[in-house]
Amino acid sequence: MVMQADPRVPILTIDTGRLPAATHRMIDAVEKRYGIRVERVLPEAAEVDAMTAAHGRDLFYDAVPKRMLCCNVRKIRPLARRMATVSAYFTGLRREQGGDREGIAEVDRSGTPVKISPLADWSAGDVERYTRERSLPVHELYEQGYTSIGCDPCTRAVRSGESERSGRWWWEDDTAKECGLHFTPDGRAERSVDVLLREVLTRTASA
């Protein structure tokens, strides 16, 4: 759709450093199909090094705050840095995917940059039909039962009756997905993930 509207629009993806090999093959397929270069948005190596030195490479299995820390360092912060240079961007989020996506607006002007979700009201069937009719490249993990694909160790195929996003962070109990609170000596409450992130950034600055 973007290529039809304006082939000059940059296409980007987040390369967290933990993507499945199949995702890299998918990126290559998109580049070949459209004759473009997909921009890879990477995390800061120093931040990743400080995080893994303090908590290990697979810290996300230990606790929800550590999983959120990993997402912050590898995904959220790199994307925020890249988005600081644009006024608006397109994303493929859909309401049917559930969770905090159920109320997503097609055009969200509540923040900067403006977020545009042209597929917001599409179903999984709509996506499949559009893909089939136009012979678009398909991520090979979909054929293995995946419906939402992120980092390799944090994603699995979904089971019958599960939601599209249930294959993400599947080891977390739904009742335990709150990130927890930490109290400072003067009694202020902070999210545990914010404490962990501050420690990582302090390590990075002093390295």
C-alpha cells in the first residue's frame, strides 16, 4: 500500500538483536520484492552490554520488570530515538489483536509523532485475503502456527482457541504481568522497570 501511495516513504523495522532467522529472511524478501532497502533500527550496543552484564542475556525469563527492561533497551528506546525525527508514521496494528490494541484509532494525534494505523479495523482474515490476492511475501513462521512474531526467545506458536498475541511472553501468568513497584528511601513509589533502566543507563554513562 505504501509503495503504491509513495515509494519514497522510508520503510523501517526494529532489529532487537534477538529476531528469528526467519524474520531476517522476510526482510530480505520484502527488499527484493519492492527493490527497496528496509531500514533496521538498532538498540544502543552500550545499553545492551550494560543490561546483559548486570542481569544476563535471557533476563526476561526472571521477572516481568526485567522483561520490560529488555523491551525498553532493545525496542522502545531505539524506536523513540528514530521517531523523534519524523512527524507521522504508519503501523500495522489491528484492534482484533486484543489487549491495549482494542481501542486503537486509525489516526492518533494524541502524541508526537502522529500514529496512523490504516489496518485498525482489519481482521486476520482480511490480512490473509489481501496477502493471497496480491501474492505478497509471507513470514514463514505463520505456517508453523505463529500469529504474532517478535524476538525469537519471546515468541511461540499459538494453540487452538488462544488469542493472536498469546504467543508473546507466554511464560508470564496474566496475574503477574504488572511490573511491580519499588519504594525509594523518601517513600516515593517507582515502577521496578524504571529503577532497572536507570541502573543500566548509569552503567552505560560510566563505562
